[in-house]
Amino acid sequence: MSHHVPEHDPRSRFEDEGIPDLQDGTPQQQWAVDPQEAPLPADEPVAVEDFGTTDDEQIQGESLSGRLEREVSEEQPMFGMEEPAGRLVAPDEGTRADAEPDEVAMEAGPDAGGFTAEEAAMHVEPE
């Protein structure tokens, strides 16, 4: 079992990490070097065993096979997960009165703002 340790960006400020700035907002205060804003050391060494940490490796360059080995694949959806129902839109989209006795619609996918809470709660049941 592997555990994930989030990496701290040494160039980030505490405000970038979500910690509010409680100091005076004057330019002089912003230019001052605050020892409390120094980067925090990580719990584990970062990139010590990665390729390119030495000058020779940087000059030589990494092979394509080495780069492909380090590449992390995207997570694929797991089997058995619920399929979202999507957004149903009638062919006339409400422009005129509905004279058809059956309800007819097609899936249009999520709107620009995403699904509403009601639409997100809907899912397809296997038959």
C-alpha cells in the first residue's frame, strides 16, 4: 500500500496555499522578507531519484522509454459505476404546444453550468 504525500511548492506563498494574509497590505510590508513565509521542508525527499538531478543527466537528456515509464496514466472509470442520465431536451424544446401523446426527448449532455441537483441525482437503472 502506498501513501500519497502532497508536495509543497517552495515558490508558493501561504496565501496561495489557502492560508489568509493577516499582515498589513502596504507595499513596504509586501516587499519585506518574512521568515515565516519561508518554504516548509517536505516530510520525504522530493525528486532525489528522478532523472535529471545531476548535470550529466541534464546534458545527456532522458530517453523516450524512460519518460514513458514515469508517465502516470489517467484514471479510467471503474466497471459498475452508475451512468448519469444526462439532460433530456424535447425536439421542439417547448416552442409550441405538445400535441404528441408520448413524451419524446433526446439526451443533450450537461449544460454549460453543469447538471442541476435534480439532474445529478438521476441515474440509469440496468434492465
